[in-house]
Amino acid sequence: MKSILELNEKKVPAVRIDPALNKYDKVVLFPEKLAIANEMLKKTNFADVIGKKYSR
């Protein structure tokens, strides 16, 4: 087994993503959780959190 330092020196990823998972690329797997997250984002003002520097 390779050490962490050896893996960090490599430019090749240590984990390969299975190309068969590309079929889920545009599919919402958890619509209920997405709706809850969108509601939370509407109520939050991130411009104050990250500063005016990054706001559009």
C-alpha cells in the first residue's frame, strides 16, 4: 500500500469515478431535500456573509 505522501506527489487521482454514473448527471435524486435547500438559500443573505467583494 502506498503512503499518503506518495499519493500526494502523484498527479493521478487516487479514486476513479465509474463512467456508468454519468446517467445520473442531470437527474435530481432527492427532490425533497433539494426543495428544502432552496428554501434555506432564499432565506439566507450570503452577500453579508461573504462580503460585498464577491457579490455580483
